[in-house]
Amino acid sequence: MPKRYTKMSLAGLAASFLLSGVPLGAQAQEAPPPKEPKADSRYASEQAAGNGFAVELHSEATWDDNIFANNARRQRDYVFQEGGLFSIWSRRPSWGVGLEYRPNALLYRTVKGFNQFDHHLDFDNEFHASRHLLFRLKDSVDYMTGVLEPRANQDLSLPIGGSSNLNATLFTPFARQLANEAGGGIEYEMSRRSFFSVSGSHGFRRFTNAGSGLTSVAPNLFNTQSDTGGTSYQYRVTRHLTAGVQYQFQNLRFSQASHGRSHNAFLTVLWEAGPHVTLSIFAGPQYSDTTGQFLIASTNPLQPGNVLITLRTMQWHPAGGGSLTLRSNQTVFRLTARRQVLDGGGLLTTVTNTYGGAEIRQRLAWKWDVAITTSAARSVSLQGPLGKGTVDTQAAGMAIEHPLFENLNLHAEYNYLRQRVNQTVPLGADLDRNQFTVGLFYRAPEHKF
């Protein structure tokens, strides 16, 4: 009897070992590696289908107590916003594509000369050239005046990583800006556990006057051009944990005489702690090399007035950041923080930017939906012969929604923006701004195809 039991046990172990090879191989193919969470605030039950298109229309009225985004020119007014969202997407085993367009008209009750028409366009594409080779292409275009654009609660977003080219944590005075961020990448699956990728991107932000009454604003803002390139290696430690190393080079240009370069080396960790819980961390050193020209008072009594000097600054910086995202059918919670060398958002040239933000979205009783966001940032210039420019910003907002009919929602929102700059920032941009908004969002049912 014992002998027979031993034979059966050995046979069972051998069979299970041989058969287990098939599920493991299939599991490696079926279970993709952890991915960075999406930037939206959708509940787990609100994720879009694999293929389809969506249409959304909105009509909002906003009371703004600082429409020029500058305490020195404080003026109140009502702003009426009419626009929508048009989105189409398709996901196939070998490719995927998505296109989203957001037009929005801003109509001022008093200062009608500043009526604007904003545009936002996102394009996202990926293509599997083979089983192990993936190509990605993304492009985002903004043509706007800096006013917070209407967003439903499910589309609220916070910066969740260190991949963005342009610094969006500062507030500029009222000016029209054209911004573009385009990037591409190639990912090669070296084995079931390891991935190698290269990427590059180009971005720019340009300011123009939004109206005849503010002709002196745009010339004092820094136009920005950013080019990046990098490579990374990721290793899948477990089914839900990926670790790796990343190198990134960034070249920032503000004028012919003002530019900055940075080299970044990061250790990265991406962990799917649960079905809808993701933790992302990056940390490492940054090396910056910045050059700029400055006007200072002459110390030579034979040459009074101002003189133009050129400064070059080279230094090391600690950098890092992370994000935590939790999604369920009732709650979305997102926490993000980072410290990096970036552009100065139009107010400064190259800066060290420290940012932290939090967001929670919650379904309440009687079909109410609430979203609360808060953030704070500090940007410190890397150069300054008479002191480094510093910009501190804080923002807080709350939005509630309630369905009136099947596809029509009532939306009410409050946002507070605060900004303080020191005396070495070229353009005075202190800001205290309150915005109260009430509007309607019509969402047509998502059509699948």
C-alpha cells in the first residue's frame, strides 16, 4: 500500500509539473505587465469599451473675481462657456488609436473684446509591429487663455508622473497661449520579464496677447521649447511588480541667449497592489547646465547705467516623485508628488519645481457625485544675479454633479487659485482668484462598434 501511494504521488507530481508549464506560458502572455494608471478620474465601472465614440455638450456660467489672473489688474466678470467633447477610439490586438477634441467658447459679459474660442486636441496611437515590438505615438495641442476649461467629474486629472515636457503648475496673467507636446517611443520585449524602450518628445509653449488692453503682458512671458530623449529598462519582478532604470535628457530653450539642459537618471518602481490600486515611484539624481543673460546695474563709475551679463550655472539636484491611484465602483483616490528640474511655465526660465496634489471622487446618496482636488507647488529659478525668482502656487476645488435626466447632469463647481512671486520674478504675477460655476453636461450614450 505505501509503495503504490508513492508511485501515484510521483506520477501526480510529474503530471502537474509537465502540465503547469502550459498555464505558466499562457499566463505570461495573457497577463500584461503593470501599466501607469490613466489620468482621468473614472470609477472602475466607468471604463470605456474597446471600440466606440462619445459626444458630450456643456453650457456653463462662471462668476470670476479676477478674470485677468493678476491682482494688480483685478476685475470681476461673468463668463459663459459653451462647448463639448468629441472622442473616438479603437483597440485591437495589434493596434490601438484614440482621438479626442474639446472646443470651448468663452463669452464675457462686460469685457466682450476678450471673447475667446479655445481648442484642445489629444491623439494617441500604438502599433504592434511584431509580438515583441511596440511603437507608440502621442500628441496634445492646446490653444487657450489659461481659464480652467469645463470638465465633468470623471475627466478631472492631476499630474501623476514625471513624463510631461511642460510645467503646468504656475499661473500666468491673462494671455493666449499655444502649447504642443508630441512624443513617440519604441518598446522591445527582450523576454517574458524584461523590456527595453527608447523615447523622444518635442514640446513648446508660445504666448500672444489676448486683447488690445493687455499689450504689455505677453512680451514679458517666456516662450518655451522643450526637447527630450531617453531610454529605459524594466524588469518584471513578479506578476504585479516592475522595477527598472531610466535615463532622460532634456533641452530647454527660452531665447537665443537663455537655455537649460538636464540629465536625469532614475530608478523606477511600478506596483499593482490590487485590481484597481497602483503605486508608481521614481527617484534619482539630476544634473543641470543653464545659461542666461541678465541686466544689472553697472558698478563702473565710468560706465553708468545697466550692463548685460551672461551667467552659466552647473549643479546637481535630487529628484523623485510618485503617485498612488485607487479606483473602485464608488471611490477614486489619487495622490501625487514630485521634485524635478523643469521650465518656469512662462514666468521664469529653468526652475526646480516641487509639486504635490491630491484628489478624491466619491459617489454619494441620492445619485450625487462629488470631486475634491487640492495642490501646492513651488518653483525656484536656477539662476539670478540678484536672487533667485520664486513662485508659490496653491489651488483647491470642489465639484458636485447630479443627474436631472438619463443623460443630462447638473454640475456646480468652486475653484480657488493663489500665487505669490518674489521681487526677482520679471513679471509681477500675484494672484487670488475665486471661480463659481454652474452648468449642464449632456452626455450621449457611448456607442460601441
